[in-house]
Amino acid sequence: MSIISVSDLTHQYAVEGREKTLALSNVNLEIKKNEFVTLLGPSGCGKTTLMRAIGGLVSPTQGTITVNGKKVDGPNQDSAIVFQSFALMPWASVLQNVTFGLEMRGVGNKTEREHKAMAAIAQVGLKGFENKLPKELSGGMQQRVGLARALVVSTPVLLMDEPFGALDQQTRRYMQEELLRIWQEDQRTVVFVTHDMEEAIMLADKVVLMSARPGRIEEVIDVTFPRPRDPDAVERLPEFVELKEHLWRRLRQAHELNAA
């Protein structure tokens, strides 16, 4: 049974003084409960637009989206989003940033919210940093705060928009491993936008490969490596290398077609 259903989705956007741009065209996608799905495609193909539409932050021109059996017509209680830019309140402590979403949703009293937030902070490995300000944290730690803030609201769907894109390579790899660990414990549905082929394969149950703009679903690939995954071991598998090469061929074809 699908927890996310995207049907005949098309989206155009307009910039003042310019012609409308077709970002997505006739997108159909079904995502099952507890699946980890990565969206991969050329730059500008509409990956983030699709994710934001699922989260209710974009109103599509045509088509429908349902999440958890309900039609999406705006920001909703069933999805939480982790942004690439961290999007933390700079004047607020880690604890205050994590409790903010609970407060906006009217969850419990202050004591209950802080109890839930402390558990999420510990889950992402930041116990002891709850009173720090964002400026006192590294980029990787700030992204952990963003992840904790999304986890604490306990939505069935977690949307992640290139959350590790701004991190250095070592920190990015560590955060990928941490996300695999947390997802194994948490088991909620994840839609993860990335432009990194290795990341897309390593994290996902399914890789959704999108075409160059206007974005369409070119291929949905099952990733069958067993979980829990050891990234070092998986990357040495011939199947991993073959899948990466397949994705690169498809992405290069899309780039060449778009440039023609």
C-alpha cells in the first residue's frame, strides 16, 4: 500500500518578466510505507520541486498528491522537511530549535516538548549540546539539529532536500552512516533528494531517476543490498559498481540530450 501517491503531476513556474518554465511533466510515483526513496537526476530537473510538492510547499499546476491517504493541498501534519541550508533559528539554542516544531503543532506542554526534544537530540548524537547556539556548532552538527527537529515531530514521512550537500566529504560520509543508523531504528518513509549517485544508491530502497527538465520519471530502480548496510562493504560489491555505472550512463545521456 502506498503512503505517497503522485498522479499526473505537472508544474510550471513563472519569474516576473519571463516566460513560464515547465519544471515537471506528467510525473507518476508510488512510494510504500517505510521505504527509503532517493530522487536523482540532472541539475535543474525538478527533484526539489517534486519533494516540495509532496510536502505541500508547492502547489502543482496539474495533478494530485496524496500522503497517508489524504490529498496534499498545503503544508500538512504528515510530513517533516530537512533542508540543505539547515534553516535553524540563530538566536535559539539547540533545544529551542528542536522544540519549535512541536510547539507550532501544539504538542503537549513545555516539559513534554523538552522531554521529546532531548530524546531526539540524543538520537542524533548531540547529547550535551542542547544549550549551544547554532554558531557554536560545526556544519555537520547543525545539520544534526535540523534532522532532530524533523524526527521529533514523529511524522510518517520525512522529506530531505540534499541535506548533506553543503558538508565536506568526510562529514557527509559520516552523516550518511548516521542517517542509515537512525532510519534503521526509526523506520519511517523517507524521500531524499540528491545529485550524488553513490549517496543515492547507498541510502535507498529505490532510486527514482529523473530526466532533464521538464522532469519526468525515467526509471525506478530497486536497490537490493541487505540492511543494515556497511557502506565500506557495499561500495566494494560488483553490483554497486554496475549500478553506479548504469546511473552515470543514463545521467550523461540526459545531459547530452538537454544540451543538444
